[in-house]
Amino acid sequence: RFHHLSLPTKDYRQKVYEGKVIHANDPLLTFAYNNAILKQDPQENIMLDKAKSPQRIDPAAAVMNAFARAMYHNMGASVNLNDHFSGNFSF
């Protein structure tokens, strides 16, 4: 999961720093982003860490997963994010 979400997460974070991400002050998304915590592996791959976040971050995670899927689609990559989740969850 780290490998497939790291590049999109870093790209999204950079777009936030550049002021290119607008969420219209949505209170639920603001709450989720304020609670989001990143985790990093030894190779400096990053992703949102739902387990360590103090509150729910599902809206932020959903935006990040959608951004990752769109990014890989635009790159022409055939990454199936469904392979990285278990249960009844699907993209």
C-alpha cells in the first residue's frame, strides 16, 4: 500500500502547499484533514495512517484514494487499488 499511495500523497500534499486544492471550507473535510496523520516507511514512502489518527479521517482518505486513482489513470498505469484492500471494500 505504501508504494502505490506514496507518490499521489506527496503530489497532493505539494498541491495543498501551493494553494491548488480547494475544498470550499467543507466542515467534514476540514475535520478529517485536521485529524489526519501521515506514516512513513524506511524508504520515505508516505500514506495516511487511519490507525494513529485521533478521530475519523475517512473523507480525507477517500479524497486521497480518488486522487491516486485519477493520477495513475492519467499516467496510463494499470494499478488495481482493489488488490491492496480486503473485505467488501472496492474502488
